[in-house]
Amino acid sequence: MEPKLTSPSVVRGILDELGLRPLKRLGQHFLVDFNARERIVAALELQPGDRVLEIGPGLGALTQRLVELCDDVRAIEIDRALAAYLRDRFGARLQLHEGDALEADFRELLGPAGKLVGNLPYYISTALVVRILEAAPPLAVLMLQSEVALRLSAPPGSPERGALSVLREYAADIDSVTRVGAGLFYPPPQVGSQVIRLRAHAARTTSPWTAIRPVVQAAFGYRRKTLERALEEGLGVDRERGRTALLAADIDPKRRGETLSLGEFDRLAGALGAPASD
Ligand code: SAM
């Protein structure tokens, strides 16, 4: 009989039996709500033949449903004790990779069509989302802190606009799946949570990821500065070359990163030439 992870007392009981406490430093907040779990899994539109990769399975709240619905389920969990519990509980139904999701090769784990899901550990959610956008799975359903979800959808000119907004537009369309209140986790996080879905789309720009990402990150890394200064400080592009590229891309060098559209970043990356080395 599988444990029903739908109340704080059940989750607390399992952790007690394992001699564990939720680790703040690993962002451990376990989902204890049946409806939220069902919505997240439904948003993945799983077919039996699909491959799905879960980041941070924890005690298996989502994993349980995933293994019921499809045959190829993989997961990455950094916590050794939780990984041992998951191996015990799911056996051959789960291909578990014990380690840091920030170092995992998502492309390899996902294969050409794998879907991705995760109630992400919030202390590294931004870095994980950038890596997920780069790997571009056809569908990703992610629980994030509401503030990061907002940044992912922010249009040009809005105060929430950041590197994540532009990189998301580059890679995927976004829609909202559901909000999840802090009381639906054990222990409750300090912030509100939002589940979003990313659907990869065909390229809408001419610049590849490796060319556009450093330009976007430089523009927002120095967001109080004008673009010509941000390019100089963030990318080491000398002022004159930056200015020439901005003018060639038809962008006023005195503008700031948050006002630029994806199309303008694309032109700027093209005008700057030399893609980054990664
Ligand atoms: N999926 C479970 C749930 O919904 O109840 C747990 C979600 S909890 C918010 C985040 C999970 O990510 C924890 O199990 C934690 O141990 C794991 N984790 C934290 N940092 C990680 C990392 N760098 N790589 C892989 N997993 C990580």
C-alpha cells in the first residue's frame, strides 16, 4: 500500500520513521495536497509511452502518480536519505539519479522528447529554470515561488522584466496551471507558490542560445546602467564597439535592458557577432 502524502501528519510520520527533518538548506517543503498534485500531473499531458524527468522528488508525492501513468520515469534527488527511501519504495519503476540537478545533463536525461516536472527547490530555482530553458523539453511543468513565475511572464517595460523573461520568451510559451498556498506544504514555505507550464516553441530568433544568453544576462546584470555601459561591464565589450552594435541593431545606447523586446536582443546579439564560448 503506497502512503498517501496528502496531509502534514502523514509526511511528518514518514520523516520521523526515517529519522529525518525537512532540510531548509535543500529547500525541502513537501507537497501535501491531493488536488495540487493532480493538477500538476494532468498539466504534463502524459501518454503511457512518454519519458518524464522529475527534479527533486522528495518523498515521491508526484513520483507516485508519474509511475502509475507512464513507464519511463527518471528523477534527480540530491538528498542521500531521501534517495535511499525512493529506491526502496519505487524499485525498478523509477530510474533515480542521486546528485545535484544543477550539474545533471538534462539533454541526456530527457532524450529527444522527455517531459520535465518538478516542485523546484526555491534556493536554486532561477538557475534551474535557465538550465531547463536551455535544454528545451517539449513540455515542462514547474512549481516556483510566485515572484519567479511573475518574472518568467513579464513583458518589456514591466518592473518584473528580467533575464528570465527574455530567455523564457526565447525558448517557450508559458501558461499558468495553478496557485499553491503555503499551507499545502509541510513545512509551509515563507512565500506563495505558482505552478507554470512551459511549452517549447520553434526558433523565433536568428541568434542561437549561446549568443543571446550572455547579452541578455549582461543587460540585466547591470540593470541600473544604460545598455552601452552594461555591455562594457558585463561582457567586456569596449564602449565604442558596444555603441556601434547597438546603433546597427537600431537600439538607442542609452536605453536600459528591461525595455528591450526579444527581437531587439536578437538583433543586438547578431550585431555583436562573436558568440560566447559555451
Ligand atoms: N517533489 C517533492 C514534493 O513535491 O513534495 C519535494 C519538493 S521540495 C520543494 C524540493 C526537493 O528538491 C527536495 O526533495 C530536495 O531534497 C531536492 N533538492 C534540493 N536541492 C537539489 C538539487 N540541487 N538537486 C536535486 N534535488 C534537489
